[in-house]
Amino acid sequence: MKKLDYLLLNKLIVTKKVMIDFFCSLSFFTRIPTHCLYNDYSSFSFARSVWIWPICSAVIGSIEGFFLYIFTLTSLSASLIAFLGLGFHLILTGGLHEDGLADCADGFGGGYNSKQKLAIMKDSRLGTYGVLTLFIILGIQINAMTSLLSFHQKIVPLIIIIAVLSRSSMLGPILILVPTNPKSSVSQLNSISIISCLIHLGITIGLCFLLFNWKLIILYVLTSIAISLLFSLITYQQIKGYNGDSLGALQVLTATALFIISILLLP
């Protein structure tokens, strides 16, 4: 009887941690206040939650994909739907990763050494490099989305895959580099376990192969890995490590590359 009680207690604890990881991670990546569903926010571990990021990304991708799909059933032009989709994405996520991209562009472009670059990245003001980078990258995404909207039935799984792989690419610098600020919240990721990473990668690959053609998925995965490694090298050269801004920038750049690959490869 005691053994059964112990097993049930263990199961409840694991279930609670899973739910906390999911709701708090989803709340972090979006403006959806799902963390309110669990008052015990103090038990949330950013490092532990890495394993569930692909599922959170799939939820985000599903919401954005269905938003686009619904509008493809209307008489609105593809370009207008693409603009609406981008606007919805920015509202849903709060522009979290795009903000990181702009800060990286300002810091990498305006600083002369790593210390100065990091100081510029912490500045809340948006500079010329950040504005130009956002204009170019978001412009590419809108044009790519305009072209891809003709694939009505494929748009939802495609958006899900891009959402999942682009966030999984952030594992690259997390595993290779060290945090630039050991006291930041992102520094918790320096202690992620191998098991969490393996589960993360397993869920990512499983979701992708479940939703799309395996040949395309292999190219998507290879593209994501290449960009992750290349950006890790650039980030190390620029600021000698990673921070929240660089991880956000990597997500946006990977998503943009996958949009371009999709235009080139989809029949």
C-alpha cells in the first residue's frame, strides 16, 4: 500500500512539473498568460523546460498556421494575408525574438569590442542597424509567405515545422558557448541536461517527420543545423558567448532561411 502511495505521489509530482514546464514555457514564448494556471511559478526551471520547447513551438505554429489558413479561404490578396499573419505573429509572441534580432544588429554593427557590443544590446533604444535588419528580414518573410500561401493544405504543417525547427536551432549556441552574463536568466540554460536535449531533439524530429515529406525535412534540419553552427561562430566572435538577444536573433534568421528553402523546394 505504501509503495502504491509512493508511486502515485511520484506520478503527481512528475505530472505537475510537466504542466508547469509547458504552461510557463508557452507563457515565456508568447503573450498568452498560461503561467497563471499554476501559482507555483517558483518551481519552474528554465533549464528543465528545454525538453518541452518543441511542443510549445508546435502550439504557436498551429495557432499562426490556422490563422493564415482561415484567411486563405477569403477573397483577400496573398500579400495582405501575409502582412496580417506577420502582425498576428508579433502580437502573439510580443516580438520577443525580433527584438533580439534588432538588438544583435545594433550591437554587432555598432560596437568595437565585445564589452561595447553587449552594452549597446542592453540599450532599449533601436538603432539604424536594428531598423534596417528588421526591415530586410521581415520583408523577406512577408514576400516568402505571400508565395507560400498558394499551398493551402500545406501552410499549417509548414508553419508548425518552421516554428519548431527555428526554436530548436537555439540549442546550438546553448550547447557550444557560455552565457555572456552568468547572472542573467538565460544563464540557467548552461546547466541543461543531456536527457532534456535528447528529448527535445527527439520530439522535434518526430513532429517534423510526422507532418511533412521526409526528404524536405532532412533539408530543413540540415539548414537549421548549419545556420545554428554558423551563427554560434559569429556570436562567439562578436560577444564571446550567447545571451537572450542572440538566441532570439538566431530563431528569426533560421525561420527566414526555412521560408526561403520552402519557396525553392515546394512543388
